[in-house]
Amino acid sequence: MKRLLFIFLLIVFSIRFLRAESPYPVRGLCIAAPPPNLVDEFATFIENELVPSGLNLLVLRVDWGYEYESHPELRSNNPLTKKDIKKLVSVCRTNNIRLIPQINLFGHQSWHSTAGKLLEVYPEFDETPDIKLPEPGEYKWPNSDGLYCKSYCPLHPDVHEVVFALVDEIVAAFETDAFHAGLDEVFYIGHKDCPRCYGHDNADLFAGEVTKIRDHLAKSGTELWMWGDRLIDGKTTGIGLWEGSYNNTHRAIDMIPKDVVICDWHYERPDPTAFLFASKGFGVLTCPWQNANNAIEQEKMTRTFINSATNEMKPKYYGMLQTVWGSVEIFMKSYQGTAEPGKTDKSAECFKALSKVWNE
């Protein structure tokens, strides 16, 4: 009996070891942090579902949903407590999953008709104070103001004292060595409404903000992660203004530190821009969303990049990061097959397709 048990444990260990020797080191998931009432359920989901999938990275979008002590005025309704976070830290650490928190910095400071907590409490940080949010239910795109999401002013003298206090606090709570700053879809930058930014080169402004965040994190040995869309020339490549830049921030790719990790997302097509970032010296992850066919093509592309890369570039291809933009509850139910008809999250099927490849 003991001999059989020993053989079983050896097989389990070997499987885990082989997973660690996959073609790329990172197999990740980026999802909203669960609300407090779902923390225990999500911790169980990590243990029972995500660990067997081969996952070894979890990026949780926290934003204002934490009981910040440095700036309690910036807590959202029903925030996570430190005890909640420690439950997630514990289950991830036990299962060798790297856990990284995210707070959206620079862009995404509003959504349609609602200001985010930072601009709600500190409206003086608004890059475009004269552009008013529409009434609830009246947001449309495109619109005359070019409004998608508002940005904070990167040159405001007080903004970093506030946001960096939150960053330091969430990094400490997560006991992590990396932080995801978002930095995607920054449409308002160098705007004429801003007396500090107007007239500056947009690439300089964007690179300056990325570098400032990176340099602050580096003081504590913390790595900066970010989305890569603002560093892609959306016009020249034809990738467009969502997955690439139309406002000249793309030139910042040659201005920011090379130890920033780029999360290269493409949802409509499996565009091969991971090569761009790797060739510039950045570590890069390829990020699908809800199209499983695209995700499999992106996964194959990642393997091809690695297999055909020089010894210098090969380590730059970190792997895959599945993104989820719906609720964590619906994602869990969709993944487990218990979601109501018509209320499923396609990103769950996308992630299942990826994890199947990881485990082959």
C-alpha cells in the first residue's frame, strides 16, 4: 500500500514539474477582485479550478475596492478588507501562484457617465475639467468630446502623493513584488483644457508618467506591469485607436525603462505585436479575451516566437495572460457550467481552451 502511495505521489509531482517546464513560464488570468461576500468562494475556485488548469499567475483588478488606510476617502462601496486579501494571498502562495494587484493609473478614471473615485473626491486632478460626463444612460460613442474615459493630469503637483500612497498600501497588503498600473486606452492626454499638459508632446507625457510610476515602485523592488496598447502605432499598423494609439503616445516605447512588463492585448485579431515589444527589450505577455479561436492562435504564435527567437529575445516572451472583463461571479459560474442560459461569460470558454493546451 505504501509503495502504491509513493508511486501516486511521484506521478503527481512529475505532472506539476512538467507543467513548470512548459514552453513559456507564465500562464495567467487577469480578473476583477471578488467582492467581500465572494472571497471564500473565489479562494475555493482558485484551489479547485485554477490550480488544476496549470495557472501560475493571477492579476486582480482592485482599483478603489480596498479599505485603504492612507486615503479612506477613496474607498469604494463594500471594499475588501486586509483579512480578505490575506485569504487570497494564502491560497495563491500555497499553490505557487504569483499574485499581482492592479489599480488603473492615468486613464480609466471614469466610465461612461460615472467618475471614478479619484476624480469624484479630487476633481482638481481631472485632465479635462471642462468636459462633462453625460447623464446616466446617455453616453454614446463616438461623441463630439472624444469621451471614452477621463484621465488624471500627470503633471498635477499633488496627484502622485495620493495615488502612490494607495499603490504602496495595496502592494504591501498583497505581499507582492509586482504591480499592474493599467495605463491603457489613455485618450485624454496633453489636452487643451489642461493648463499644465497642453503643448507638451504626448509621447513625452506618457513616457514621463510610466517612468515616474516605475521609478517609485523600484524603490521597494517592485516590478511595473502595464497594458501595451498606448505603445503601438494604431494608424501605421492599422490596428486602430483601441488596441493602438492615434494620439502619438506610441513613440514612448523608446523612452520608458526596459524592465517594465508589457501585457499585449488583442481581442479582434491575433495580431503579432509581442514581437515588437520583445525586440525593444521588454518582457511581454500575450493577452486574449473571449474569442477561443483567437486565443489558440495567439498561443501558437507565442510558441513560434519562442522557438524561432534568438537567445537574447527568447526570455522576453513570458507567456499568456487571459483577461476577464465581466463579473468574477459570472466567470466562475460559466467556468463551472452553472451560469444561467444567456448569462455566460465567453472568456471562461476561452480560458478553458488555453488551459487545455497547457495541460496537453
